[in-house]
Amino acid sequence: MSMITVQLGQCGNQVGGQLFSTISNDIDGKQHMVSSKENKEYGDQVVQRFFNRVDGHDIIEARAVMVDMESKVIAKTCLEAKKGGKWKYPDKQQYCQKRGSGNNWAHGYCIHGPNVKETVMEMVQKEAEKCDRLSGFLSLLSLAGGTGSGVGTFINESLRDEFPHSFIMNQVVWPYNTGEVIVQNYNAVLTLSHLYQTADAIVVMENDHLHKICSRLLDIKKISFKAINHVICHKLSSLFLPASSSDDNISQNDLGMILHHLVGHPEYKLLTIRNIPQMSDRSMEFSSFHWPGLLKHLRQMLVADAAMEEGIDWQVNAGDETPRGSVQHNRSLANMLVLRGKDVISTDTSSYLDPKLYTSWTDPELGFSKLIQPRAFNSYEKCAALISNSRSPIRPLNHIIDKAWNMFAARAYVHQYTQHGLNEEDFIDGFVTLEQVLASYKKL
């Protein structure tokens, strides 16, 4: 089953470039810990899912469409891929102009979006025709800017219209709480409220959490967007690279299977990914891990709603409640655990079937799924990823709604949006949609 990646805006294109490089490097990894035959079968599955083999060419092509209103990032991303010598982007599957969206969602959605729709959809159709079996689309974008959020939202709606039966998963980069763009919360509210109508799932990556991982776990002193993108792609790869529910080595984590398990109700579409371990190459040389310890830490990360293994609050227990009865620990609707590396078949994951981890109306036997892959990932002898549909998005969602509403109540910067065709009612609709999403997650 193949998946087409749609890279939208500066952030989406940079993340996409890093994602394909991460996947390509994993295929070529020497420390794979399986037989040559198994490694080849794994590599073939990866290529079929993410790349297209072109007759007469050794270099594989990414199954991707690139969209940005400025050409600089797309040109640089394509050049870096070509220089790597392992993979490249397909020719003429890039759309760019000379002028961006000025961090204005309305400019991207109301002006640029309709103008680029026909050309971009032709590119997507061309890419889809190369797939023997299309499982769906992975859409990469940022919530803060104008092109990724505004044009990205419009393109996602167009994808839903053109491919009504295909799955669409969005990976969105959540802006820093301290702010990158003055109107980032407007852009985030408008993007999320629209995506909730079209996407099957939205994978949330918070910049503040990614920054901490780079600083504390990877020991990076000067943190760049490239370093942050590397963490994002480690998470995405650990989810999408082939894995199965048994040792038959038949991949069972295609897009449809993931969505079927994790998104059982249209009110609950927000997913988070936690990984363990994550560390610098220097630290990896002197570290060894055991599954019981890794899984214990990962479970506590879920319970305490922690983004990384360092600094977890071990005082929070599953089932804990405050005196007033409000939930203190994180509850889930569904969890998917993906284990990769040595001794995965015999690993005990029964602690993830604890009913206290789940909302009262979820049967843990149905809410929990385990996938395994004996092949090592990214040079880690053992590593695990936990993909959750849980209460985790409540705090960041609450934050952007409050910030955006305070600005909207004062009508700050609203004129910048209405001049491009957006109405104040569109803002209200966005707030109403996300307040409903927030209320649903608080019930878990």
C-alpha cells in the first residue's frame, strides 16, 4: 500500500525532505539485526510505501507533491535530496510562486488556494496514478504561517473532494507558546477547525516539546529547525515504517489500519506520538536498554502526559483523581504501541491493558494494539513508539483558543483577514468547532 506525501508551505517542505532522508537512511542502515533476506524484504516494503522506482534509474523518487508560494525552500529541499544521491523528488511535481501569504491564513485560503487548486490537483492525480494501491495521503504543514495553514487547508479540502474514499492524515506543527507570529493563534484556530471537517486524523507535534527533546535528550546547544524536524521525522518514521501484529513480517500498519484502530469516532481525531529512547549518537554508544524498563518509562509518559522520558512525574498514577473528582492522569480512547528491534516477539505489554489507562467506555482489549518489527530502526537496538488518541491535546488546544479569543474580542488584526474575503462569522465558526472538540476530549 502506497502513501503520497503532500508538503505544504515552508515547514511542510522542510519536514518532508527530512522525512524521506530519515527513511532512506534507515533502509541503508548497517545495524539492522535481521537476515539479508529479511532486510531486503523490509526495504522493498518501505520503497513501495514511500517511493517510486523509475525504470532505468538507480535513484528512487519520493511519492510527494510540493507546494509553497515562495520558491526558495522547495528549491533547497530538492537540491539537498539530489545531492544525497539516494533519492530525489519527481520532476515537475512542485508548485511555487514568487510571493508568499504573509502569515495570513485568509490570504492563503481565499486567494492563493483557489488559484493553485487545479494545478496542484493535477500533480496529485499524476502521483496517484503511479501507485498500484493507494492507501491515502500524509499532509505536512504548520499551523502558524499563512501558506502552510491557509493554502494547506484549502488543498486538504480539495483532496477530500477529489479522493473521497482515500484516507487523509495531517501532521501539524504546533507553534511555540511564546509566539513566532503575532496572529499565529488565529491561523491555528482557522486551520484546525477546517481540518477537523476533512482529515481522518491530525497528528499533533508541539514545537515547545520538540525543543525540549533537542535540548535535554539530544544535547543540542543551538537548536535549529533542522534539528526539530529531525525529531518530528523520527516520530513519524517509527509510526509508518513497516510493522506487523505478529512475526509473519507482513506489514499491517498502513494508513487505513492505523486510522481504523486509533480514530473510532469523528469527534476524536487528535493523535500524539511518544518515543523511547531518544538520544544523541554519542550517548547511544554507551547505553544499553531492556524492554521492561523502556516500556515502564513509556507507560508513565502516557499516564503523566510527558513528552519525553526525562523529568517524568512518577507521582501520578493511572486512576488518580483530585479531591474534586477532576481527572489528574491522562486517559486514552486508543493506544498503538510499535516495538522495533531485538527480542520484540517475546516482549510483555500487558501493563498497557490496564483499564485505568482508558476512558470508561473503552474496552482495553479493543483500545490497545501492539505492532512489532524485529528489524532495528535508526541504529537503536531497541526502540518503542506509542501513538495515542488521548487527553494530551487539551492543554495546547485550550491555550490557542483562549489566546485567539482574547484577540478576537478586541478585534485585533481581524481587518487583515476580512480584506481577503473572510467574515467575522468564519472566526466564530472556528471557535465553536474547536470548543466542541475540547469539550469532547475533556469527557475522556
